[in-house]
Amino acid sequence: MKFFNSDSERRNNTNWNKCVVHMDNIIKDILTDTASLDQNKELLPLLVYRYANNVIAIIGRILTEINTTSFEDMNYVLDYLDSARKQAVDDLEYYRDRLTERNCPVNFDFNAFITALRMDEPNQAPIAPAL
């Protein structure tokens, strides 16, 4: 069975767009508007946590499928996972850096999530740190 263009890939793409991209858009909208940032400072850690947990859940589901399905295009699947991890790390670093630039501390351990997503073992699911 191939992962490329499969129901599994479509389902994961849909989940990514519906959950991860949606949360990313909300967070970036808040970060680019000073009034919105001031109003949503308390909500921001929860939004970032939801973003990161959605990423981790998608990666975990794909890794579960890898363990139960023999994909003919395993290199494609691993590239897919790597791309998801890299995108999430880039987004989390962007959030962290914008908040630092704006001197807006939030109660969220960005580095713990970034470390979890940058794991050396591509076949191991990252674990979400506690909020």
C-alpha cells in the first residue's frame, strides 16, 4: 500500500489544515495586532498548546500507521513526517521570537515542544510537555 495520495494522507492533510493551520492563523493574527495581543495574552499559551498538541497527534497517528502498515513508499512517509516536524518547529520559533520581540512573556515552554519535535528518532512519537 502506498501512503502518497491514499485515504490516510488525505485524512492527515485534512486534519493538518483544519486543526494546525487554523490554530496557526489565529495565533499569527493575535501576534501581529498589538491590541489583540494585549487582549489575548492569557489565551495565547492555550492556543499555542493546542497547536502543538494537534501536530503531535497527527505525527503520532502516522507513526502508528507505519507500525501497522507496510507502506511501499516509506521514504515519502518519512519525508512527510519530517516536513510536518520542521513546519511546527518553524512556527513555534516564530511565535516565541515575536513574543520576545514584543516583550510579552507567556507561560508556555516553547523549548520543550521544539525539543520534542526535533527528536533524533523519526519513528518515535513526540510527547507533549504539560501546560
